[in-house]
Amino acid sequence: MTITFGTDGWRGIISRDFTFANVRRVVAAIGAYLEEQGTSNHGVAVAYDRRFLSEQYAAEAAGVLAASGVPVQLAATPLPTPVLSWAVRQGGLGGGIMITASHNPPAWNGIKFKESFGGPARGPACRRIEELLAGPSPAGDDIACLPPDRLGRCSLVSVLDAWEGYGEALQRLVDFDALRRAGPRVAVDCMHGSGTPWLRRLLEQAGCHVVELHGDHNPGFRGVPPEPIAANLAELEEAVRVEGCRLGLATDGDADRIGAVDERGRYFSTQRIFAVLLHYLREHKGLRGDAAKAVSATSMIDLLASRHGFEVVLTPIGFKHLAAAMLERDILIGGEESGGIGISAHLPERDGLLNALLLAEIVATGSGLREYVQQIFDEVGYFTYDRIDLRLDREAIQAVRDRMGALREVGSLAGRPVREVLALDGTRLLRDDASWLLIRPSGTEPLLRIYAEARSRAEVEELLREGRRLAGL
């Protein structure tokens, strides 16, 4: 089968696409790429999440690398993706391989490749790995691989030991003393993912009282995709209300994305999280730099930039594009609509654990999230947001692509003038009051996504209806 890298690595349905043979092919191509770069001898870190067979796929990846002479650091337990990324950069390794399908449904698994800088593989690396996969190469079953029972005896294989150093790195950015003084009660839902038990331990270390949900090992995720969006966090909302918590925190399947519930027990959108973190880092922690945002991220970032005198870099969706901007420019923070937010002072990478701790710090220093975001609304006006996901077959998605590709100019949308039609990634229509509509096929699943942000809930719903109409649905 043809294997391509989407917005963040390769993903497929277990047993149909994501097989041990195909894992061998992808890992062998990554190894060949690192050899071309002259960095394979620096070693590769391999980690995995809590999905079905992830530990066994990770052992297979380590076996392929070790059989080709590449030093490997293999995780002994499930780890969050940002811990792997930190270990790659801190250890001066050639790269990292994470076995995860992130927020995808339980039937999926995947491979994320991290470059030596400690972030997602950028476009040139992804394209070269795809070329190596498409070229003449052995079938997956013919690729040399050390069996799992020999990994422990192989001198090239060692245990990935990164947690302590990673935790110390977080304490350089998060005020643990402020958290200990306040000792807020926090509800945590890592959605059966690899944020467990790490986020709970970090919060408890910082003096928080933690109410934990869904911390048990469940590779089926109770049938709920481990994506921290409103539809999946009703139990976290209830826990905040019933348990008297000041904050609810959620991470996705591999803990690089963040979700939250405010002090009233209501979902707090990822768009608002991005704006709050940007504002807090600048105004309360005194950090400086520009912002990078994906095309689906909130207009609040642009409006804050115009008021506070920094620039905004707009990128396609996929943190690899934001990471590239963070490496090339003086970027303070980069973020996506999905809750993937990275802070350059830490890593050019999404980190749900760091962002969770920063939200807890905000609460510990006096403001609930709802109270804090009101400060931003006072500056730039009120914004609200929603997204609908439509599961379509490939032909229907291609028909939408063709339809939107023909859309060049739009005078007005839902009664307001359109300032810009942007085809950077999908098609985004920006109105004159900074509200917008985006129509875009997913880069990781067979979904069409329609996004809208506006000044009122009624306007968001109207924009989403208009999005369906424009897409011919």
C-alpha cells in the first residue's frame, strides 16, 4: 500500500493498514532518512501511547532500528508525546518515533516522527521519507528486525529515561510555588491516554488536589475518541461542578493537546485557551515574541497582536508548519484550533502537560478561566466558536475540494462583507468583523471539517449552515 504522511505522521486502521509489516517499512524509511542526514548514529528514541498493541509496535520499531545498527532508547512504559520530543532534543538524538494515533478513534494507530530539534517532522523530511517508502525496498516482512526477546540483550538498545529531566524543565516555566500556596482542586481527564498518570503526578507535586477521571488502561477508550472537545468532556464538566473544582483539564490520546473546563463546570474552548495562554505569558510572565497560528485558529490572536505590538504568522494546519515558524523566527507561542499549543521557551512542539500546568497556575494566582478570558473580551470583543465534522467517502470529499477550489471571490457571507478568501489550507472566508468560516478536509481522518468563529452563538450557527451550503451538503 501507498503510505503518506498527513498533518502529523502516518495513521491507519489497525490490521487493515497499520500492520507490523507496514510499521517495519515506515521505520526502515525513517532509518534510511537519518542515515542520509548523517545522524542515525546519534540514536533514536522510541515511545508509545496506551492504544491497542502500541507497546508491541514500539518494540518492532526498535527492532528494525537496532537490526540496522542504529542506537535506540526504548520507553519502558507509555509516555506522552512531548516527553519523547523533549528527550530527543535534550539527548542530541537523531530523531524520535512515537507510536500513537493521537485523538483518532480506537481502531486507529499511527507513527509520529520527531526531528532532532524536538518537534514534528517538517515538510522536507516527510516528503523524503515518503519517497524512500515509494522507492525500491524490501517488503515489510523481509526487513530485518530483532525480535522483542532479544532487545533487552542488545547493546544498541537502552531504556528511555526522560521523565525526571522533563519534569524539571516544566518547573522552569511554571510557578510551582504559586500552585503550592493556593493548592487548587483540579479535575483531570486524560481520556485513557498516555497523559496518565503523568499529569496527575505533576499537579500533585505542585500541591494541587486532583480528582482523576478515566485514568485506567482502556485501549478502546470506552468507544470515545480521545479528543478533548466539548462533545467528549461531559463527565469532566460534571466532576468540576460536583467535586467543587476550580478547573478541569483534559489531554488527548498522547497528551500533546489540551482541553479545559472552567470554574462553572462549562467547556472552555481551545480557541480561548490559546488566547488566554498568549495573554498570560506576555502580560504576567513578561515573555516576548511573535505568535504563530494555524489558519483555523482564533482571530483573537490577531486582534491582541494589533493592540500589543507583535506580529502573527499564519500557517496551514499541522503543527509541523508552526514548528517551522518557531524555528525560523522569534515566536513566543504557536497554536492550533485543536488544542495543540507550543511555547518556544520549552519546545517547538505541542505540549498538553505544560499547557495544563499553566492553566492551573492562572487559576492559582486568582482568576478562573472564565474571569480571565473576560479581560481579553474587554480588549478585542466577544468571540465564540464551533466546528462540525462530517464523515464522507473519498469521492464526496474530493467533490467538496473541487467545489471550494472554484470559489475565488465572495462579496458577502451571512449578511456581512467578506474581507478575504484564503486558500492556504482548505478555504477560509474572513468577514469584516474578524469572524470567519473555514471548510477543510481533515489531514488524518476521512472527515470534512467546517469551522466557524463569530461574535455570537447565533452567528456561528448561521456560518456553519452556510458552510454546509457552500460545500454542497
